[in-house]
Amino acid sequence: MSLSVSLTVNGVAREVALDDPRVTLLDLLRERLDLTGTKKGCDRGQCGACTVLLDGRRINSCLALAASCDGREVLTIEGLAQGGALHPVQAAFISHDGFQCGFCTPGQIMSAVGLLREGQAGDDPERVREGMSGNLCRCGAYAGITAAVLEAERQLSTGERAEAA
Amino acid sequence: MNRFDYVRPATIADAVAAASEPGTAYLAGGTNLLDLMKGGIARPNRVVDVTRLPGLDRIERLPDGGMRVGALVRNADLAHDPDFAQSFPAVAEALLSGASAQLRNAATVGGNLLQRTRCPYFYDPAAACNKREPGAGCDAQGGDTRLSAVLGWSESCIATNPSDFCVPLVALDATVEIAGKAGQREVPLEGFHRLPDGAPERESVLEPGELIVAVRLPADASSFSAHARYVKVRERTSYAFAVVSATAGLRIEAGAIVAARVALGGVAAKPWRARAAEVVLTGERPDHTLFRRAGEAALADARPRGENGFKIELARRVVARALALAATGTPPRLPALPASPFAPVPGVLHA
């Protein structure tokens, strides 16, 4: 059985023929589209390393069948920077040392982008920590991650205010 | 993961027809099913993807004041729907205390009702489990029962239902709308999940091929909105299943409780409505002695097995805490740590 899956990945329309319906969105990104920025950690929805935005919302790509994502829009870590300019969340992770080994970082950053879009946490560190609890960091860079998310939230809300003015 | 056929029907009738053969699984958010398939615990021959069925992603206010939530509404969307969260704040709090933000963005209402137990023996293909393989035995009995059920368990199975969402739903008399080959039917949520008895593999009253299409809350369920909470004790503050949880809803008039709702999670194979506790509370003035008595009534039939006796006393205290928080009043905004016993609440004494 062959399945054809159409996806918009980082703004580019992609058509993938699947020979096997067992392929997850994570494996499709990594193994078929060579987008290896999205990481495979636990592969069971427990660690958050595979976080991407699907139709603008953060999900665990290891628990999504690629076939079920047909017609949807995916944003991965590779699609975040605009030209040479880092996304404010990426820049904030660097300036606040929001990582050590870096393996969980693409998932952390995509999760933070999703959290900021959801707009529930605001500038409350406790709400940021709660909202980021689906992303584990075995190096324990949580303090820097929280500071980076709060910094990005300030940057983005200042930017939005400037745009509105 | 075993190989399977993947189909994506366009109508409910086509979905039900596609799922009528044995060995079929419905796929919605996939957050539980794919995990089970990767572990070899669920081995469907056919996966029926219901995510494109039209009309199942709506949250509707009904003419009688009740609310109808489509089976494909995502957990996060429901928790953040302003009208829903204001009417049923304990349901919103329960949803936000479950899983992670990523999982809540994917997981659906229907899938939440059908999630499988987190009993470690169910997840271990090398262990005997009557739920996974009827007649195989239950290695949990006599094994590690620390997190196992204390209410409604049998010699065949001591697993718990892990849902947070279902706990306030069962307290508020929710109804499940089901589509099947013979048309639609409705079941009260309280009668939807089955206790294990001798057949723990049958977890709900769904017949093969039947599909949940919506969950409905009656109009009077929102009359508890001013005094409604969910409390969930976990082994870490966030992103963990309940050891024990409880919801409390009170209607207080002239200083007296005129109506009460209490239900527990993490204690049985189904969300556990505690009607005996509601009887204790009704007509009384809210205070800590009363809340303690309600907790004792809720656990009157509890039986420990092995190491889980602590859950009985813990559950009594979680009921009393949920009642104390509910009596204080629903906060205008949910705490940063939803349902956490560590969220500070001024004026509330520890149970």
C-alpha cells in the first residue's frame, strides 16, 4: 500500500510517497526530508525533543502518524530563523545559556515558540515552567531556559507594541 | 509496531463501517494509541483515522443551557474556551493538570475517555496481564501495587483509569454520545467505564465499531461554577499522572451547602463518583470537620492491596482539600500550577 502525503514544511510544499503507514511525522522529517534538527529522544511522547509546530501548535511529532498530517503545515527548528537573523527565542537561548549539550534544544525552542503563541504564560516564571514541563533537559539547563523564554516574551511583546504603534 | 492498514473515512457512517471488523482501532490525537502500538501493547490490523470527520470539533452551547463538546475538540482548546472554562472551571483545571502542553494540543475529548491504564504490568509485554491478554493472570497482584486501585478492583485486575478530565465530568453528570451501526445512543459517563470484575479487557460499554461523537454537560452542572476545584497529587508537580485526585463542586446558599458533587481519580478502573460524600455535605455548613467526614464517606468501601494502603488516607485528605478549596471559591484565574496541592491559596488550612 502506498500513501501520498502532502505537507507544507517550513513554508515549502512537499509531497512524500509513503510505502508504510507506520511512519511518524518525526521519522518523515528526519529520514525522508533530511530535516534532522528535530530530535528523536524517547520516541514515546515523554521528553519533548521532537516538538514541532503543526498548524501553528506545538505537538510531539513522534506520536503523530505522518499520514494523519496530510495537508497540514509543519514548522521545524530549521524554518525558524529568517535569512541570517535568528528568531528571538533562538537568540534568547544563546544569551541566557539555555542549554548545555544541546540535544533537547530544538524541541525546547519550538516548544517555547508554541508557548509564546498560546499567550497563556505571560511574564510569570511559574507559568513558563509549567508550560515548558513537556520538555526534559538532562543537563538541567532549566534556569537558563526559563530566563530565555521570559526574555523572548519581553522582546516579542515589545516588538508587537512597536508594530501596533 | 505491527503493520496495519490505514484508512481515513470522510463520514461518521463510513468510519463506523470501516471499524466494524475485529482488530480495528480509531485514531484521533494518537497520543495514547501510538505509544501503545510502539510498545506492542496495541496491535491493530487496521487504523481508522477519524481526525477529518466533519462537525466533531465544535464546542456548542445548547438551547437548554447545557454544553456539547465534539469528540475531536483538543484538550487545550476546551480548557481555554472562555465560555466552557467559566461554566465548568474544575473541568478546565483537570484538563490543564494533565500531560504536557504538546500532548494537550493533540489529545482529544473522545480519546481522553478511552485512554488505557498506566499500570506498569499492562505496559510490560513480559508480565501477565488479564487486561492485555484475557486469562493470562495479573502480575500486579502480589507485585508492586503502590499506585494500584483501592476501590472497585477484583482479583483479575487492580489497574486504575488515568484520566483527569473524566473526574469532574462524572461529578457533573456528563453524558457520552455514541455512534454505531444501529445509529446513535447515549450513555451517562458514570456508566460508561466498566469495573474489571472478571473481564478487565472490557474497559467501557462501547461495542466493537462504536465511536464517541460528543460529550454533553447538563445546564445545572454550571451551577457549581463559583465553588469548583480539582486537586491532583502527583509524584512530581507537573506532567505526571495522578496518585490520587479529587474534584469538589459546591452550591452554597446563605452559608449552607445546598448541593455538592465529589468524585475521585487514580483510585479505581473508572472515574469514581462519591455520592456518599455528597450526602454527608448536603444541608450542612462548610467546615473542616465536615470535609473530613466527607472524605471518610468517600473511601468507606476502599480496600488496600499490598503497598497501596496509603492511598486510602491520602484520598480522604485530597477530598477534604478539594472541598476546602472549593468552599473558598473558584479563583478568577487558574493557578500557575493547575490542581497542584503546592499552589498557594491564602486562607485555606491544610486538610
